[in-house]
Amino acid sequence: MPKILIVCHSKSGNTAAMAEAVATGVKNAGVEVILKKVQETNVDDFLGPEGIIIGSPTYFAATTAEIKRLIDDSIKHYKNLEGKVGAAFASAGGIGGGGETAILDILRAFLVHGMIVPGFVTGGHYGPLSIGAPDDERKQVCMEFGSKVAEIVKKLHPAG
Amino acid sequence: MPKILIVCHSKSGNTAAMAEAVATGVKNAGVEVILKKVQETNVDDFLGPEGIIIGSPTYFAATTAEIKRLIDDSIKHYKNLEGKVGAAFASAGGIGGGGETAILDILRAFLVHGMIVPGFVTGGHYGPLSIGAPDDERKQVCMEFGSKVAEIVKKLHPAG
Amino acid sequence: MPKILIVCHSKSGNTAAMAEAVATGVKNAGVEVILKKVQETNVDDFLGPEGIIIGSPTYFAATTAEIKRLIDDSIKHYKNLEGKVGAAFASAGGIGGGGETAILDILRAFLVHGMIVPGFVTGGHYGPLSIGAPDDERKQVCMEFGSKVAEIVKKLHPAG
Amino acid sequence: MPKILIVCHSKSGNTAAMAEAVATGVKNAGVEVILKKVQETNVDDFLGPEGIIIGSPTYFAATTAEIKRLIDDSIKHYKNLEGKVGAAFASAGGIGGGGETAILDILRAFLVHGMIVPGFVTGGHYGPLSIGAPDDERKQVCMEFGSKVAEIVKKLHPAG
């Protein structure tokens, strides 16, 4: 059975609430979830799962330095993550507050790893974005996103 | 007296409504405004004003092809726009719908022209973004943005 | 047998030379290639193939308006390209001349289409970039890129 | 007399060599330079100078986590850096290796601070990029970039 690691950095709880909804969506699609806070995540955790989803609050229109630290450390496994599926989501303080570019920061890191990055025709093209705390509509978007990523992981890595 | 050209592409009217509010803000700060639709804009219009503001709806998380056409044609005046002030705004269909990257597309073109691009501590870091039609709060954001850009133009080009 | 459409815009011939090398790489990996100039490309051409690769020269640190026009027109088939593989390459006039952001422009459009975008651990993370005319090393990079994209298309769409 | 702070992160020495050339250019234009390594930089150093230039090696097509840490910490002085001039440069491991997006990462942070970001018609539109160690041509580009930024700082902040 394939697995997806969700790494989440949350200071206000908004990104964590999105992560929970994403995790539910992944599970609903029949894929195992490992949900970790960035502080508890070791880059070795990237090796096992077939998909990696990272969620970040938006700091200076980008991911937090903590997420960037994890990404830099993942150089340890460079070329070993190739072909895994990568996706991202973010919370931001306002409309036009840089949340889209924060998501793209993470996707760009996945591309450097030679990973496979899907886009989305509904609910945020690059991945889900919530302005402040996610309401029910945003949680639904996160859930559908999780399911969608899981379906792609199953297609690309059916045996896990 | 310095002048600012506002070029706007609007299919639904949302970006045009934003452009009107931006124009009001520019005028309130004592700077002359020339407001044009992209269809009526010739790249020669870029030469006179000390500031250029471009507004676009979001198509495929980017500006419209019409805006890109205008930008490409502006190669005619390459190096002659250096030092002018450039700013941008966009409307988009949804949160995470690519509006931020549409704004950045325009700012990047201004940077290639050697123009001066200011950021904003309120109301959208890269420039104003409206999800759908701008409500009163978004119009206020657009107005303050117009005034802010006008103040920078006055500082950099006091004599016009 | 799966197919890949390569659409290329070339004014100086540099991007066309890259496209030829990419096409060779795709064929070497056993995937059929349709190579078209942007002027000859109709968005209906996007429907058949399982992978779409777009190459552009760099105009204002972005794709050309012609490529953006094609992308905007592809709205006709919105949601029908979901799951196809998308990749991009570019030529640029100089180092730091905006070629990377031109490639990313195309990848962002593919993400909006819900397409699957792979990254690369060798030869340009977002896709191949040539400064001026591609030399033998750059052609090799393009060829390997074409093969890599073809392998991903075969994995995702084995039956074509 | 106006001042420019240059903050540089260098692991291989390539970015430091660029920083030296940028510093020379700033001095040649008659502006005082403070050149610091990221490890020695405190965000309070951002308050005094009228211009801030940040240089980074490219890690995962972005700045290093150390540079992002400094940027995140600069929230301490949010709204107090408004109107200062910001510019950036980077070294990268290869053509298409993410150096342009690393430079843009820094510029985006400056925009969030409400700073003024100039573009460049020669030598790298977003700022100088060196593939590996800067050769004499790249050092010249860095020097001209430093002088250009200094001229803009003098124009915007003549009294320092």
C-alpha cells in the first residue's frame, strides 16, 4: 500500500487544520498517511513514502525558514526521491499576501528533486491556499486535494 | 507634473473597476493619470509618463496574452523606460487561482526594462489582487495603492 | 503507443534546434513525436497526445506572446488535459536573462490544466535552458530531457 | 552620505567573490558599503543603511535556509524598511540551476517589506547570476550592478 508523508509547519494552527483535512482526503482515497510537524521531521522520513506533501504558513511571501531548512537538509537524499509525487499547500494572512508563491517555493524544491508535481483544476491551481483559518469550504478543498494527490500516487506507485 | 499611465485589460469588468479605483488614488496624490484599455494602448504611450501601472485578469495563473503582446511590443523602447516606476494589479477567479503570479509576471517585465518596482506593506505585497469583482474594501486597497505609487513617482521624478 | 506533442516557437532558430534534440530523445525512448511550430499549432492538437512539451525563446524573462496566446486558447479544452504530462524548455539571451522564469511560466500553465509536471535532477531542474544557440552539451541535455519525459509518459499512459 | 549593506552567504567562496565585486561597484559610485556574512548579520543591521543587497548561493533553486532565516527574523522591523532600496545576486551550480528564482526569492521578500526594487537592462535582469566561480566578465557585471544600485540609492536617499 502506498504512503504519503504530510509535513506541516503551523504557528497559529491554521496550516495544521489544513493538514488534518488533507490527511483525511488521502486516507479516503485508500492511501496511508504519516502526518508530522516540521520540528519532528527528519529528512530520512522522505525516503519511505511514495508521495510528500508539505504545508507552510506564508512568511515574506514564501515558506518559513524552518521548511526551507528541511528542504536544504534533504540534499542528503538527492536523486533518491526522484519519481515520488510532491504537492504543497499554504495559509496566508491576506489575499495577495504571497501564499501562492509560498506554495510554488515548495513545488520548485520538488522539481529540483526530480519529483512529479501535479496541478489541480479545482481548489487552487498550485495547491490549496487558505486566508487565515480554513473554513468548511477550504477544508473541503484540502480534503479533495489530498484525495487527488493520493490517486496520482496510486497510479504512479501502485505497489507502494 | 509627473504622469502615470494605467493600462488595463478587462473582459468581465472586474479589472476595469480596479483600474478606476487605482486612478482615483493616483489623482488624489496629485499625479496626472492616463487610463487606457490594452486594446487602445500603443507602446509609444509608455514613453511619456514617469510611472506605468498594468492591470490584468488572470489567465492560466498569468497575465492575458493581450497584455503579454503589449509587453513584447515594448521591446521597441528597450532601455528608454529605465528608471520609470512600474506597478501592477490583477483580478482572479478564486483564492489560489494564480493572481499573485499574474502580478509578478508584469513586475518581472518591468524589471527587465530596468524600471523601479515598489512593494507594499499593506493590501497585497506585490500589488492589489481581487477575487472576482472588487468590493469596497478591495477598491479602497486599489485607491491606496494608486496613491502610494504616485508618491514614489513624485519622489523619483518630481519635475515630471 | 503513447505520443508527445512538442510545440516550439523559434525566431532565431535556437529554440528550434533544442526542439529537434528533444524530439530525438523522445523517439529514442520509444514514444511517438509530433513536432510543430507554434504558428501551425491548434489547441485541438493538445487532445491526442499523452504528453505536451513547449519550448519558447525568452521575451521579457517570460515566454513569447505567441506561446501565451496558444496557452490562453487552450481554455477550450479545460479539464480535458488533466493527467497529461507537461514539460518545457527555453533559450535565452544571457545568463540570468530570464530563461528559468520563462520555463516556469509554461509549467505553471500546465499545473492550471491539472497536468503532471516532472522535475529533473540533471540538465536544468525545471527543464533545459540554452544561452544562445545550443552547443553539443546542451543538445545532449535536451535529448536526455526528451527521453526522461517520454519514460514518464510511458509509465503514466502505457497504452497511449 | 548614504550607505548600502551587502549581506552574503557563501559556502564555496563564489558568492563571496561576487559580493566583493558588488562592494567595489558601490564604493566607486560614492556610497558607503557595509559588507557582512549572513552569520554575522543581525536584523538590526537593516535599519541604518538606505540600501540592502543580499547575495546567496542557490539551494534547491532558492536561497539558502540561512538567508531565509535572516529574512524571517527581519519581521522585527516590519514597516520600518519601507522605501529602502533592495537588490540581490546569486551563484548557481549550472545553467537552468535555479539561480534566477533564488534572486527572485530575495526580491519578493524586499517587496513584502515595501522596499524599492530596481531591475537591470544589462548583466542579469533580476540581478547578477554566476554559474560557479565568477570570472572577470561576471565580476564586471557585479561591479556595474553595485554602482547602479548605489546610483538609485543616492537618487532616492541623497542625504543618507
